[in-house]
Amino acid sequence: MSEFETVLAAVLPVFTIAGLGYLIRRVGWLTAEADASLLRVLINLLVPCFFLDSILGNAALRQPANILLPPLVGFGTVAVGTLICFWLRKLTGLQTPAERRTFAFLTGTYNYGYVPIPLALSLFNRETAGVLIVHNLGVDIALWTIGLTLLGGLKLKDAWRKIINPPLITILVGLALNLGGVAPHMPDFMMTTFKSIGACAIPVGILLIGATVADLLPEFHAGKGARVMSLSCILRLGILPVLFLLLAKFGPFSIELKRVILLQAAMPTAVFPIIMARHYGGDTSTALRIAISTSVVSLVTIPLWIRFGMKFLGL
């Protein structure tokens, strides 16, 4: 199998699972009423178990640089990306401030969880996935501070309450236990439990994303946003990846963090900001157009960027 085929084989299952999530919503197997309960299980149990399985015993996360730098990179890349897109917002032809702010926020963010994590595991290793999880702390903080400030829907003092959640607490506890050398002394049945339950987190999360897209798709009108979708694809999948790769090339980063930056460089817009835009003053139609268009185009660009990035960074 060629390098391109290897990357493509790692990407396609993610989109296939999302497609299945869309399908089971359409046929009524996963109802909207069940989402809240399933989401609570995902956030409060499945994801924390996955994080513990990825962090405990992870040698890369015993290096101070892999604990301190990844969150800074996560926050900084979202901040810079959003700033660039906000600066170019008038090129979209969008008329209202809400539409323009939504464009900047959606295009400036990237899928930082359910797509890159399985890619990190399939293309690299558990150590890289662990560093990615720590990196995502910074992304979360950026979303709930910069993102909500941009949308204008929540005060910063209230946004911090959103950041303090079970996954965040799990990461901090897991890092402390890992640094303290506790992992080798954990009972085998506990580690097996974390691994078994955590293995469900990514598929369940991607299924929920597919189901959410099925709910929101009626609001998607491609013909009304060709200019917005084109510009968002050019920025998110064309220009910003170059900046990411230059950062990885010349930054003082470990090989694991370089891999993380490479994966994020190739990512389309995140899906969760659609929900944020809907509830905190953004424009849902604009958010949908950006997320769907970049996700579709990324089926082609993800393998290309990862293949190029591996050679450019010498990974």
C-alpha cells in the first residue's frame, strides 16, 4: 500500500462513521431525544476513560515540553487563524455582523478531536494521541473565550465555567498521575476498563456528529453561499495549513507535537462551533456552509496535506 493509500485508509473510516450517524438519525434509530443522554455518557464517562487510557503510562507526557507547549500551540493556532479570517471577512460578501463573525470563527477553527485523534492512533502512535489531547486543552480555551467573545453571546466570566468540565479535570488528573509514576502501579483491571470503555468514545462521538448534521442539513443552502464556501476552503484547507507546517518546521517542538500540528494543519472546520454559533448569536446557515464545504473538500486535501507534511517535516 502506498503512503497516500495509507493516509486515505485512515481518513475514510472517520467519514464513514459520520455517514452512518447521519443514516441512523434519518431512519429513526437514534432519536434527537436520546442525544442529551448519550452526550452526557460520552462527556462524563467515555471521553474521560479514553483520556486516561491515552495519558497514563505515556512516556511522551513525562517531558515538560509536551505538557506546556501543546496547549499554547492549540490556543495560538486558533487565535491566529480566527484573526486572519476576521481580517478577510469583508471578502465574503456577507452583509450582517453576525454572518461575518461566524465566518471568522468557523473558518479560523479546526476539527481538533474526532477526526485527528483516530488519525494520530492509526498513522503514528499512542504517545502522539496523548500529546494531541493535551494540545486540545488550548483549543478548548480558545473556543470558549475568543470564539464566544467574537460571537458576542457570552461573557468571559461565564465562558470559563464551560471550560471546567469532566474531560478537562480528567486530563489534569491523568497528567499528575503520569508524572508521579503512578501508572505502572495501577491495577490491570482498571487499565483494561479504561481501554475498553475509552475505545467507544471516538465512534460514539462521530456518530453523534453525523446525527447532528442530519438535523441541521435542512438549513443548508449551498447556492446562496458559494463565495463564502470557496473562501473558507481556500483559507482553511489551503493557506492556513501552510502556516501550520511552517510553525511545525521551525518551532522548538518534540516530534509528537510536530505530528499533532501536521494533523491539525490538514483538518477541516470543526463541527461543534456550529452549535456554538446557533446558541450564542452567530449565523447557523453560514456555519453550516463552511463546515460542510470544508469537510467534503477535505476528503481530498487531508491525505494530500498529510503526505506532503510528512515529507516536509521529515516525519
